[in-house]
Amino acid sequence: MDPQNLLLCAISAAALDLCVLVLIISAYREKSSAKKRWQKISADMELVEQGASYQLTCDEILIGRHASADIRLSDMSVSRYHAMLGVSDGVWTITDLGSKSGTFVNGVPVKKKILHENDIIIIGSRRLTLRKRRDTKK
């Protein structure tokens, strides 16, 4: 192989490495900005109960006993499709989906309710609290 072709191969490999590096940096920056956008949308909240916490990682979260529920509460007092959590611009709401035992926020039965930090949500015999995530890693 002549030196000119070898030099051309080395330059091509370096250019390819540089392109890969730019793509990796771009992907990292996009992931970081997407995480910041989601934290703003979600207000960085979670649901907690004694011994468990549930990360709220999408804008609609189905709560129920069924295996397809996003937050599955294995308790016969919880309906298969009990309630839906939703978020828009940092404001979380809960909607009862026609459950037998109802959905309660701070002791009051609700069909649909805007939630606030430290609200206590009763679903069946389960007591959940909406709070800011404590383990946020920036």
C-alpha cells in the first residue's frame, strides 16, 4: 500500500471518529434537555406509600389491579382499572374510572381532582401520597 493511500485512510478514519463523537455529544445533550423538559412538565413528583414509591414517568398513568396498569396495586379493594393520573404543565390531576370503592383525595370522594404536593390519595385500602421526588439526580 502506498503512503498516500495510507494517509487518506487515516484521515477518513479520523473524520469518521469525529462524526461519531459529535453524534454521542448531541445525543447526551438531547437526553439532558429532555429530562429537564420532563421535570418541568411533571413537577418532578412521585406517589409514595409505606414501603414503596412509584415514579411518575409519563403524562398519563393508569392505576389499578390489572397487570396492564402502569401502577399495579395487588389488592382486591382496588378495581382493575381504578384511576388515571394525568399531568399538564406541572399540574397533576386524578380521575376515578368508575371504581367500586371510589377514589378519595384528602378524605373527600372525587371523580376528577387537581392534585397538590402532599395530597393523600386513597384507592381501595391503599393510601398514597403525592410528593416531590427526593432522590432527584440532576
